[in-house]
Amino acid sequence: MCSLNSRQIGRTTRRALLAFPAGRVLINAGSRVGFAAGILAFVLAGAVSAQHRITGSGDVQAKISYCKDCHGVSAQGFNGYYPIPRLAGQQPEYIENQLRAFIEHRRTNNIMFNVAHSLSPAMINALTAHFASLNPPPIGGAPRQLVATGRKIFEDGMPEVNIAACAACHGPEATGSGQIPRLAGQLYPYMLKTLNNWDKERGRNPTVPDAAAIMSPVAHSLNRSQIEAVAAFVSTLRSPRGTPNTVQ
Amino acid sequence: MTPKRQRRWAFRSSAGAAIGPAAVLALFLASPAAAQGNVSKAEADAKLRYCEVCHGVSAQGFHGYYPIPRLAGQPTEYLKNQLQAFVERRRTSNIMFNVGHVLSPAMIDALTTDFNQLDPKPLGGAPKGNIDEGKKIFEEGVPQANVPACASCHGPAAKGNGPFPRLAGQLYDYVTNKLTNWEKERGQNPAQPDISAVMQPIAHSLTQPQIKAVAAYVSYLE
């Protein structure tokens, strides 16, 4: 049996194949059976190595920079044409769920749909771990006189009007847990938009109900000034240095 | 010094928050008829939905920042006792204190009846490694540590009865936390001893692995 030589494959093809470890297998495969097996191995190896390849640190760094173009140099958020939310210190499971919701159009945002559907699971893991580790100070800028009322609603709820205490699920410092998002330091206008427009943006596929249903009655029950107060309060919250997330 | 106009707006918006339309409606509904023990279905449903924001859409429990317990299938007497304990601060929970102290007796009746009749599947998720040990402790106790069988009060299927809570389907980490922290959270008024004293020596005597085994076992019971 002889290995493939330049009479059976062209020079360019040979060079291309030699660039990949699996390609060398193919080149040395020899018989036709070996060649076919080699093709299969090459294709499979290509698929597997593609997944591993994008966790090379250069690719992750490039993707992080890309996210930060909009979300801020330390993912603290940015007041773009739309308020672009803080991702710093965010719960990894929450970000992952939102990315999936964007892809499946359960959460409506054309820009984020395009961002999300090109991310592999490995890339998502790398990104969410990176964002969770960041802890820049909040952007701030919310009306200060609303913060005290917001704190009361956040910590105690308003049981007389059936508004649950945010702290019960989001934590006493609004750091979130698991699928429940961190709110500490979130942008004031982003919180307003999110709570005011909850049903228009989240849980948009009635045949695939998701966690957005949990917040729907809350967003419904809060009136506009309560939303402003809570949004102002959480936008001021920051985590102590070195502990951007409380690990649950 | 904030300008006069801004200060007036600050007062208005906080007043507006305090006297929202729902509160006005609540005042209207707090007529003599309501005080005597009638609560409208709409009010009771709204309150139930509010409870379910934290306790789960069928009161099956929820992993919030803290594990929030299952209320579905709970005996009404147990729920009433706990609500009273929260309000009297014999059981410490700031959030539940706030929830509890605005509930009228009629509302409590309506809510506890609703919860008792719910029957969702357990939330699940507990580690399964020590369930057999948990079953043994539940059914036989730990005689050498003077721990009676849980079944003797909580029932053979952990469904509870009267003042004894249902444990079947309760969240694993909730049961673990409560048994581990029993003394710190229950019976907090020594001048007003309550039924939580029954569990105190049991919670004290169980080791951590035993607590986790029993908690895992009951968490899967339906």
C-alpha cells in the first residue's frame, strides 16, 4: 500500500490537508479504505477541533472586546441609543438563559439575536465566567430622592398591595442567585424599560413558557413610581471589592 | 439645597407611591363586611398569586436567594401557626413578618385552604445517594441518639397533620437549613414557648449527614 502522493491529490490540497493533524492521517492513509476512513476521521476531527479551537484565549479575548463595545469597557453597561445593561457581576446561569431566550425569540431583541446565535456553548461559558468576575462601580445617575422608597420596596415588599419583596429572590444585596439575575448596579433606565415593558419583551413564545412568567405578575403589580423607586435603589448598589457575586 | 419645585415633586412622588390605587381599593374593601370575615374571591385570588411569586406557581417552592418552601398540601393549622409565629416574631423572617401582619383572619382562612388543596409534583433536585438512610431515619428514628421516628408525628407518608407540617415534597435545602438552624430561627421568644420546642432536641441530636439524608428522602415523596 502506498500513501497518497502528489499524483492523486493536488499540491494545494496536500498543503491544506497537512495543516491539520487529521489531515496527516489522511495523507498517510494509503489504501482506498484507509482513505475513506481518513476522510471520516478528518471531518469528525474538524468538527471536534472547531469547538475546542474557539476557546483558545485569543478568540475569547476578541469576543469579550466585541461585547464590551456595547456593554462598556468593564461591562458596567452603557447609555447607548437604548440603555445597554450591565453584565459585570451577573449570574452566569442568568446570562446563559437570556442568550438562549434571544436565540429562540422568547426574548425580543434583534441585535442580541444576531450576537447570541453565533456563540458556542464553550464560548458562552468563557464569556459568562469573565463577566461574573468583573466588579466596576455602578454608572449611577438615577434620581437620588427615590432611593429610600426603593429600598423599602426592595427589602420589605408592599404586602398590602401584593408586591413581593425583591430581596426574597434577588438577595438582600441584589446579587441574584443561579437563574435569578443580579440587579445591583444595573442601569436605571434599563430597569425602567425592563419592568415597564415586561410582557412585551419577555416570554414571547406562549408554547414555550419560561422563567419570565415568574416576574410577570410582579411587573404588572408595580406602578410607575414604584418601578422608578426600585430601579433607582438597585442602580446604586455595589458589591464589596473582591466579591462581585455571592456564590450560592 | 434642592430648589423648591424639585422638593415638592419629591414629596408628591413618594406620597403617590404610598397611596397607590390598589391601596385605595383595599381601604374601600375594608368595610365592616370584610372585617367580619368575608374576603372576596378576587381579593383572595390576588393575594394567592402574590404568595406564588415567591413560593412557586402551584406553591411547590422555589430556589430564590434563599430556598422558599413548598406550601402545597400543608395542613391549614400548621400554616396558620407559622403565620402567627412570624407576626409575633417567635419565628424570624423579616420578609414573612411583612407578609403576615397585613393578613386578616378571613384572608388567612382562604389562603391556607387554597394551599392545602394544591398538589404539584415535588421540585426535586436533591442528591440521591443517601435516600435509603433517610428512609430508615424517617421510619425508625435514631434510637441511640434519642431521635424518634419522624413518621410518628409527620405521618408514614410525611403528609403531616394539624400542627405537624407536611414534609413530603419539601425542598431539600429548605429542610436541611431549617433542621440545622432550628434554635436560631424558631421559638425566639423564651417568654412565649411554642410547639417548635418539640423539634428542638431532635434537630439538635441529628448529625449533618443524617439531616441531609432525611431531607433528601422527604423531598422526593409525593
